[in-house]
Amino acid sequence: MKKIQAIIRPFKLDELKIALVKVGVMGITVSEVRGFGRQKGQTERYRGSEYTVELLQKIQVEIVVKDEQADRIIAQIIAAVRTGEIGDGKIFVSPVTEVVRIRTGEKNLDAV
């Protein structure tokens, strides 16, 4: 199994959810996060004064899938959230060695 962790722009979340449902993803975890990459924040104006927002708001989406589904789901994520500009985000893929459903005790693919 693989854990796919995508850091995306907040306004792209709805498009991503629709795209993932179309390819059969049954569940996702979504968190609000803050950070910076190459953007290094952004300069904004408030009441005539400029200030720099160093940690930008992003959304982190986590999905656990079968190994053979990972490439297709990554392609769907990219298609749904890419704008072509700096700040589109990142996707991290990690192996998952074990999953346990707390309610039933089911393990691994049965628990996903």
C-alpha cells in the first residue's frame, strides 16, 4: 500500500475531491496547513501598509491506496490541481506497512 500526501492550494480542494471520487477513492483526510516553498511567502497590502505573509495557507490531503492505484491517482491529483504557477504544491508518496481499522480490528487492505 502507498500513502499519497498532497499539499495543494485551498481553492482547488473541491475539484480534487470530484476527481478522486471519479477514480474510486473511498476516503481522504484533509488538514489545513501553513508553509512556504519557492514562493517564500507573499506581500500584501492592508490599509495602505505593506506586509509579508511568510507562511501561506495550504491544504494537505492524505490517501492510502493499493500500490497499483498510486500512479493513476497521482495523475488525477496533478490534473485537478495544477495551475502552472509557483505554489501549486507537492505530492509525497510513502510506503504503508500496516493499517488497522480501530472499530473492527480489520487489517491492511480490508481496513482501507
